[in-house]
Amino acid sequence: MNPNTPPPPAPRPRASALPEHITHEQLTHMDESVWVDVIQQMDAVYARLVEDETALEERNTQLETSQQFIYSLLSSMTDVLVACREDGAIEQTNMALCRLVGRTDDELRDQPIDTLLADAESAERLRNCIASPEAQRGGASAEVNMRDGQGRKVPVDLNCTLRRSASGQVVGHVLVGRPMGELKRAYHELREAHEALKRTQAQLLHSEKLASLGRLVAGVAHELNNPISFVLGNVHALKRYAERLERYLNAVHALPLTPEVQALRRELRVDHLLADLPSLMGGTMEGAQRTTDIVSGLKRFSAVDREEYTRFDLCVVIERAIHWVQKGTAPRFHIAFAPDGPAVIVGHPGQMLQVAMNLIQNAYDAAAPEAAPPPRLDIRLLRETGGRHLTVTFADNGSGIAPEHLGSIFDPFFTTKSAGKGTGLGLSISYGIVERHGGTLTGANRPEGGACFTLRLPLA
């Protein structure tokens, strides 16, 4: 039964049980009991009329409630819905479709379903979908182009099912669909979440590798420290012995020597050995000292969390970071840094070395892909007025930071580098280290091109 059609009223009883043909004389001679019976029957008829009226009002209320419920469901649907007759004329739509096409339900009613479509190909696909065996059995789908209120084509994935009457007869079709833009957006968000999950998994694995590498570096540095200490100590002793030996040989050579000893002196090139020995000892001591510095740096770098706050020269840390980056991954990277004196701060030297190396390496990664000019980084150290803070700027000649990325460069796991070349943790960790030292780290683009990171720290 159609929900818009009210139920038929109950059959009303006859007004009286008296015979249809009765004369006035017969009425005047009726007994009083007959009148009482007539009045009782009229009261019963009236009571039944009141009951029927009440039942009818209740049914109308239930019908209105059902209609309001169905209307609220149709209005809350985000998918578009069209109910049409067998001939394709629109009978009912929902609010989502009206918003999409920019027309009201009254304007669409009794219009052909083809008026919603943007091209003849979509109309043909819809007709084939409605006539397909799948639609007769349970449902078929087709992708069509609808025309929105601005006249633009909107791809919609429609599902077509049969609409039957209470007796089971096919009276039309129901089309339900969702604009493909929403589906593509949902798919894109799902794909981004999946990619983010994969990146996070890879970064966690990389972090575990870095932790293992840190433990390995600490062990290697500890193992190297002892033999390097032996070498350095022995070289100092050899230097003293060489000085004494040189004094002795000079004294011996001042004496009159036999021709055999003079020939042996020339054959063994004793004078050349004495002249070359100081440079050999100096080079050995310099190499041992540099190895000692590298081992000390490795120990600090792998054990930054166990360091105590100390006073140190930030310029020395920056110079060490420049040396490591240039010797390691960027030998052709031109870095300009000329401090005008020591810049003593209080903190963790190993952690600040990590910050400086990360900023220098990032500058090289940003500037290296450029064909010309060659990659360059200008590091400048400025002392603010009052002498309480210093500012270090790292300005490269790369392509700069994309405007849409400026607000995310310090977010964990955010990176613009290709897979395998960046974890997205360097700037985030550096930001936290600088913040724990009471300073700030900011990034921006330079007017002349390239990016500039500014490190501001309190002086000791």
C-alpha cells in the first residue's frame, strides 16, 4: 500500500433499526420502550463513530511519523538517491542529489532520469545498467557523469535495483550512488595512511639500526682508545730518545773518525736520518693526536645522553662538524665559516655536534642537486647586543623550502628526501636538543634564494 494513501474508514452502521416505511400515525401510537430502544441504538452508533474517528486519527499520526522517519533518513544520506518509474520518470529524490545538481525535488519530479546526466555516453551506460540481468536479479552498477549546479561533470558510481509494489510487481527502479570525488579522496587518505605506516615502520627499523650503530661506535671507540694511547705515549718517549740520540751522535761525529767509520756513516746516511727524524716523529704525533680526537668525538657522539653539562666552545664544535661532513659525504661542498673568537656556551658538546652536522648535511642535500652554482654554505656567528645570546645562521644556495612545507619541517618523520636518503627525524631531534639548551631553531627562505636556518643559544 502506498504510504501517502490514508487507510479506508470503517463501514458505518445504519442510523436506525426501524423499518424504512413507517407512517406518522404509527409513530404516535408507538410504545415508550420502542423510543428507548431507538435512543440506545443511536448512542451505540455515535460511540462507534467516535471510536472510528479516534482510530483514524491514530493511523494518520502513525503514518505521519513513518513519513517523517523516512524523510529524515533520506535527508541524512550522503549518497545520492533517485526513485523512478519504469518509464524513467523521476518520482522521488533526496537532499544529497538536490544539492549535487542544484535543483529541488519538486523541479525534478516527473522529469526524465536523463536530465541528470551530462552526456549521451552516461545515458547509454545507465540504460544498459537498468536493463542488465544483474539489475533484475539484485543490483547492477555503472559509472556515469552527472551535471552539477555549475554545469560541471561529476563522476558518480550508481547502483541500480528494482522497486516493487506490495504485490511484487515491478513499478520502477532505485538508483543509489556516491560521487567518485569522495571515493577517490577516501582512497587517497587510506593510501596516505598506509604509506605513513610503512614509512614509520621503516623509520623505526632505521632508528633501531642507528641505536645499534651507536653502541657499535662506542665499542669501537673504546677499543681504539687504548692502542692509540699506547702509540701516543710511545711516540712521546721516542721523541725524547731521538733528541738524546741526536746529541750523542753529534758529539761522536765531532771526534776524529777512522776512514771505515766515515764510509759507514755515508753508506747508512746517518746525517740524513738525523735530519729526517724530527719530521717523522712530528707527523706520527700529529696522526696519533688526530686519531685520539676522532675517537673522543665518536665517544661523545655515541654517548650524548650520558654527558654532563659542561662549558665548551661552539665554534670548535661547528668546525669539527664541517670537517666530518666534508671528509665523509660532501668533499666538494664549499663551506665558509670564519668565527671572530670563541663562543662559549653550557650544554652537551656531543648533542650540539649532532645539531651542527645535521644542519650542514641538510644544506648539502638541498644544494647538491643544483647543476650550477656549486653547493655552498655560509655559516655566520653573531653576538647579540648585551652579550647574553649568540646567533648562528646556516644559509645555503639550494632551491629553498616549499611554502607548503615551512610549517612541517620540524615535525617528526617529515621529509622531502627520497626513500633511503632521509628519515625525517634529523630536524625534529635537532629542534628538541636546541630547546633543551634554552635556545631556538627556526627555518626560512632567503630572498635571494636558498634556505636559512637560524640557531639562537644563550652564552655561558
